[in-house]
Amino acid sequence: MVEEFNRKVKSLELTSAQVLVLGCLDQAEENELCQKDLEEILNLSNPTITGIVKRLEAKGFIERRSWEKDARYKRICLTEKARDIKTEALSCVSEVWGRFLSCLTPEEVDTLISLLYKIQNNQQNH
């Protein structure tokens, strides 16, 4: 599934991990988080998030800005370029997930989502 998704978003100059980070930023209040927030939300290591953020910044999808709340951190903010590709990226996600889940009934999809939330909550509590 990851390989298929990477093929889909390649035309956007993105990887699946980069789309995931952009999605987190899009869902965040005021479209900004610090790197530590992304590490916690996605349960990924500092080096992994650092690499993703550096590549997204180099491609012009995000900017790092000073954060008034805490000078030790930089806010990671979406750029217009990222906002411009949002619909296309969501379409790629929907298409891949649609094919991935096509063998399941609606009830099975609901169960799967419920189980994934349970796993996620368990990870956040440990």
C-alpha cells in the first residue's frame, strides 16, 4: 500500500511520509506545529521527522518561523504551495485507501477504524 501511495503522490513531488506530515499540519490549529509535536503525533523519531521537515522545506511546502510561545522552538507552517496541492493529495489518499478497503464491508471498515484508534490511543498512553 505504501509503495502504491508513493507512486500516486510522486507527481506532486512528495512521498507518503511527507503527505502525512502535511496532513498533520493541515489539521493543526492555525496550520502550525513545532517539530516535537509532529514527533509525538506521528510517533516517529527526531531524525526521521528532521529529514522529512528538511525535504519539505527545501521543496517549498513548509516554512519554519519563530514561535512567540517558546523561543526554543520553530513553528512549522504550510505554504501556499502546500495548500495548492491539498485537493490533489487528498484525492490520492482517497483512491489508495478506497482500493485497499474495497474488499471490506462498511461494518468491517468501521471496525478497522475503531481498532486503529484503539491502537493509537494505546501508543499515546505509553
